[in-house]
Amino acid sequence: MRAVVVTDPGGPEALTVVDLPDPEPGPGEVLVKVAATAINRADTLQRQGFYPPPPGASDVLGLECSGTVAGLGEGVTDWQVGDQVCALLAGGGYAELVAVPAGQLMPVPEGVSLVEAAAIPEVACTVWSNVFMIAGLQPGEKFLVHGGGGGIGTFAIQLASAMSAKVFTTAGSREKLAVCAELGADVTINYREESFLDVLTEAGGADVILDNMGAKYLPDNVKALATEGRLVIIGMQGGVKGELDIARLLGKRGAVIATSLRARPTEEKSAICASVVEHVWPLIEDEQVRPIVHTTLPLESIVEAHQLMEDSSHVGKILITL
């Protein structure tokens, strides 16, 4: 099968399309013939040598895919060869075939094409598990998501809006903020021109903040929380070590939560996928939430796709077709 490997950690040019042996599904696994995969920030970190796959996961990059069931491992009864699916992966999506734990497969939502479905698993599972299952965002609460123009941001805006939260978001251009407003953001903040802290302070603070920056935004995120607010950190683009004002956090009875999805046990990821299908899929099928795709490129353009991700000029997801 064709697959993408990292020759030596580095820039996008470190990615190479090679031929690898076809994987075989083990007990409880499903073999998927990949139609499309998506680029995630974590992929760029892995390419640079900063985010190795968890033990036992494929060295091939790719944290999500869509495709068709091509084979069943021992004990799998919920899927049939030929089923159209999308999947949350620990790795292996940048390839023509990938073996996936059966519980991490989800049916393609009605009204979504097989290729578009590759844009959904990682963002849907990340946003639903962190913002709703962990932070417990409620209707009427104020929700801030940083980076509203990215894959996570565009999905989080729509999902929080559909759940009747008041949505605040940041982005670095007027064009991206216009898209965020179209997707349901109530308040858009150009971080190059104004402070999200000032905006949220005037609004009375955020009940839930979803942050991918980490250390850089930690002090202002804590200041921006409302009483009993919850800050959920899911990334480290702005560094790994920051100063936490514990006195301020205590005064707000607030919470700082740091989570990751990739290294969780299969049972936990399967439970998240099942919850996403139950709660998020109906919103997609009713067109309250939709995958936002910036562009679709062939596997042979993987270097260009990674460069596009690093340039941060895209809105939504960058897809790769096989």
C-alpha cells in the first residue's frame, strides 16, 4: 500500500510517499480502505519529532480517516465489509489501508460525502469530549474558543452555538472572523488588534474556554474565566510552561483541565465515539453543524498540505484523498 512516512524529523519536505506492507486487522479490529484523511496540528508536531505515536500505534501519520470496511478481525460483529465509515485513529491515516479498533469506527453521517467525512472524527471527538463531556458547557453559558478559523475552532463554534451557548472566538484576520460569525460566533475577536481578556472581562467572563495555545495564554485565560469557569487546554502551540495564578483561580472557584485524546485507552476512545454518534451526528444530519473543508489534495501533495497547515492561512480542514 502507499503510505506517508517521515524520512528524518524536520519540515514538510521530510514527508515521503512509500510502499509499505498491507496491515492485517487483529482481534477486535477492522481494516479500512481509506478514501480520505485530514491534516492536524499534531501531525506537524510528529513530523518534527516532538509527538511520537503511543506504544503499539502505527508510525504512519494521520489521526482520522474515512473509507470503506475492507476486512474484519476476529470477534468483530458490528460492521460488515463494504460499510462506509469514518474513524478516530492513534496513527496510520496517511495510507491506503489502516487497521482500526472497531469501537473507534463511526458511520458516515447522512448528507455528508465519504471524502468530507474525513474532516469530522478528530474535531468532533475533541470538541464533544472536552467542551461537553468534561467541561459540561450548558445552554446560555459563555464559551470562548481560541483559533476559531481552524478545524477545531470551526467545529466548536457550530456545536456550541447549536447547544445554545454564547460563543466568543479569536482569529488573526477579518476574513477568518467573518467565517466564524457566519458559523454562529456571537462575538469575534481579532487577536492582532484587541485583547480577548478585555472583551471577556467586559462580558463577565467565560464559563468554558477551549485553548490550544497552552503556556502563552495561561495567565490571561485564568483571568478571563467567570466564577466557576472551566479552562480546558488541549494544545501547546504557545509553549509548555506557564505561570498559574492559584490565588485568582481559587477566588473564582475555577478549574484548569489539560487533556489529550490520542493516548487514551481504546475503551475510552470508543466511549467517546459512541457518545459523538449519539449526540453530534443528529446535529450534522440536521445541518446545524457541518464539516468545513478548506481544500482537498491528493496524497502525492502531502508536502504542500503540511506547508499550508503551517502557513495558517486555511479555514477549516485540509483533506488528503487516496
